[in-house]
Amino acid sequence: MINAIKREIALRAVYLEDKEIESIYFGGGTPSLLEADEIARIIETIAKHFDIADHAEITLEANPDDLNAAKVNSLRNTAINRFSIGIQSFFEEDLKWMNRAHNQQEAVASIMRVQDAGFENITCDLIYGYPLLTTEKWRHNMQQLIDFEIPHISSYSMTVEKKTALDHFINKGITPAIDSDQAADQMSLLIHTLKSAGYEQYEISNFAINGCYARHNTNYWKGKHYLGIGPSAHSFNGTSRSWNVSNNAKYMTSINLDQLPLEIEELSTLDQINENIMTSLRTMWGLDLIALESKFGRSVKDRVLKEAEPFIAAKNLILEPNNLRLTDAGKLMADRIMSDLFIIED
């Protein structure tokens, strides 16, 4: 697999027009299973075909149970300079309910090990909106990360995917269904708690202190182009989106034949407009109206503003001279607002 990944990097070296790489993200699956020398080999291959910026953000997504002392120490000898740790909860019963591999002690220990090894740029994930999570538990989970002085926190509402164990248990009445009112209340508490602790909600699900925004995610929300390598990886170049086959064996077989195992979707002008609306409105910077008009025309901007009028009147959106952005109340109904602003063919 490592050799196939390296080969795909070489095969796709011409995909990005800008050869300078500001961000490398080892994500999806469980990349923390990689050994330090394997990570180094992949980064070396990237450096052969692209220019890695001097202060590039290089993130490793990790499960707490993978971050033992030996693994963390070995990673000090790589270019990894940021960790994304999937904490989810600090309560044992909640982690078991989520079928997570780690326990409460490993959740705490993983953060301490990474910090003790000298890594300061850390983001942790928390989940809210599930039946076991009381308000008291939710406050405790957030406070744990605040006390650890984690500079970046990502938090998402529990969702139920079809044909998963959770979906089965809910349908059988074994576990309660997800309560949307509970999720909204806990999201409101999340925003209030982290803002009071000095965090900026720079994207609906992401909070940063002292300007420690995730460069990788921020570039995505701002519509910058990216290249995804490996099974299931997605890429975007502004006018099309592509994704690799998800099957590991098929992926490696194809790459070994110097064939890219991907599908491509060409984005129409409407697709590009709506994607711009969706990604930008999720951020604190909002939808840049000047850029929207420059790229897609005055009529598109006027149409978006017309659809936005009821949400502005209801104080779910704020209209400023050059941009349109969500209020805190609007963030609770962001999906509806975005879909209403989407432009569809007449």
C-alpha cells in the first residue's frame, strides 16, 4: 500500500497547478497505524514532486489507543507537526456505546503524551447529540479540553448512517433515536462555552484559540484546490471532483499498472456556485459577495441576496458591505439556509 501511494503521488504530480504545498493531512481510516519511517517515505515522495512550504501544516489523524509512548516518540523524528486526536468523549460508557476502541484513560493519556513530547498544535474531536450525553457530561467533556489548553477543537453532532449497527439498534428500539432538540441545545452550549473560554468559532464545527485555525480545513472551505491520495481519497481542482476506488486490492492493482483508479465528476457552473455558497457560509468570513459577482456575475449575486432577505430579517444572516454570514442562531439551521440560497435551474 505504501508503494502504491508513492506511485500515485508520482502519477498525479501534474494535477495541481500550484506546486507549493501548504498542508499535508494523513486522514481517513486509521493513519496512526503507520510507522514513522512509512510516514517519512510518503512525505519524501511528496517533496520530490511538489514544493512543501517551509512552515507547512502536516497533520496526523490518530486514535487515542494508537498514541502510546513509543509511537509518539518515534513521530518526533518525522515532519508531523500537528495531531488530530479522535477523543469523542471522556466517559467510559459513552465510548463503549460508540464502539470506540479506546477507553477514558487512553483519551486523557494520549493528549498528555503528545503534549509532553513537545507537540503544541493539537486538535481534538468531540461528539454531541447522542442519548447518553447529559448536559453535565457535555460540560465536562468540553472543560477537559479547555483545561488541557487544546488550541483547536472540532465538534460534530451524532449522525446515523444507514445500514450501521446504530441504525439497526434504533430501528429495533434497543437504543433511543437521535433527538434533534437535544443536539441543537448542546450545540448552543458548545458555542457559548468555547467562546467564553476564548475560542473563535471560525467554522460551524470548528473552534480555535489564538488564531490556530486548521490550515488544511480552512483552505478547503475557501475553495482552494486539493489532491487526495489513496483508496477513497477525493480531489478537487475548481471545475471537477474526482475520487479513488474504495477497495484496497483494486486500488493497488490499478496503480501497479500505472492506471488511476478514479471517477471524475465535472462541475457545472451551478454546482460551482452552490459549492461556493455552502463552504463559505460555514465559516466566520462568510460568503464574499465581491468574489461571487466577479466569478459568476451580478445576476447571481442579486439572486442570492434576494433569497437571503427573509433570513436577514429573522436575524439568521447578517448582510455586511462585502459579505453575507450566519449569526449564531443561523448556525443552528445552517443546512436549511444554505439549501434555500442554492441556485437551481428554472
